[in-house]
Amino acid sequence: MVLKRLLSLLPLALFCTHPLLAQDWSLGVGTGPFVFGHFAERRIRVGTEGSSSVTTITIAAATRPGLSVDLERRLTPALSVRFGGAFTEAPVTLRSRRGDNSVSIDAGKVDVGTFFLPLVWNINRSGALRFHLGAGPAYALYHIRRRAGESSIFEGTRPRWGAGAQGGIAWQWSRRFAVEGEISDVVTSSLLNRSDFPADSIGLDIPKPHNVHTTVGLRYRF
């Protein structure tokens, strides 16, 4: 009986507290170039009688526009927490570079959803221009679709944990609206594993890719 009465009062309590809580929330939407790091690199020395050279083969994805959306909750005047996501689709490329010559092959498509939970430090809280820095854990979902007949990369979805940092500037042109520019760098484990390559692969390196996203967008405080 007590529980039922408390539940019946919940909508009224939420209605009464909403004006107080609303000032602490904001929604940001932006778009801009998403730059992928290398998923794998392999250096192969090719030699002929009397000379040799090194060929570097990289697996990465082309730069493409990405969409970012985040919800921010202000904890104190200086600190906030954001939960954001960035989404993009790009061609997967196999690039071979030997000396000054470079050849790129389209191997398929990769869909990436990156989720980021930074703690944000609002450097200044007044004035038209406001700066912020943030850092926190990240989680990425990589989904690759191979081109027909392509067998040099795997096909499927792989999740990866990581961390990231961001910095930005906002032009607060009204109490509720701001134009915001931001750059974020999210580092995760590569979507490729060593088991995806032949066991006798020499000169293979699987780095942790830095995925850099630069955006311009709007922030609405409600």
C-alpha cells in the first residue's frame, strides 16, 4: 500500500523537480571528418641481386564525415559528465607503399560506432567563448563488410574497449544555445587480431589506432 502511494506521487515529484534539474542538462549534435588510425602494418623487404627495398602495407579506413551526439549532465559549475556516440561508414583500404610510390586498394566497408564517457572540465563558465577539456573510457563497435572475392581481411563485428580525450570551444550566443567546435581522440585495440594473418607473417605490427573526430555543431541546454 505504501509503495503504491509512493508510485502515485512520483509523476508529481518529477514535475516539480524538473525545472531545477533541467538547467543541468544539455544535448550536443555535430558533424565533421572522422580520421581512422592504422589497423595493421606489415613491412616486407624485397631484394634483388645487389639491392633491396622495404615495402610497407597498411590496413586502414579512409577519412569520412561522422555524426556525433552527446548528452551532458553538469555535476558542479566546473565539472560535467557526458555520454556521447560517434557514427561513420568508410571504405577499408589496403595501401602498399614502396619508396615514393603508393598503391591503394578498396577492400570493403567498415561501420564504426564509438561510445565515449568523459569527465569534462569547464575551464571558464562565463563569457561568450567557453573552453572545455575531457577524458574518460571509450567503447567501439567495428563492423566490416568485405568486397566480393576479398579474403585479406575478416568480415564481421568486433567490440573494442579503449580511452579518449577531447577539447573544445563553444560560442554561447544565448542562454540555451551554443555553437560548439570539438576535437576528440579515441584509442582502442585494433579491430584486427594476429590470428587474422598467416602464422608466418614477418614484420607484422598491430597498433592501437587513434581515431580522431573533429566536429562543429550545436548545443542546446534545457
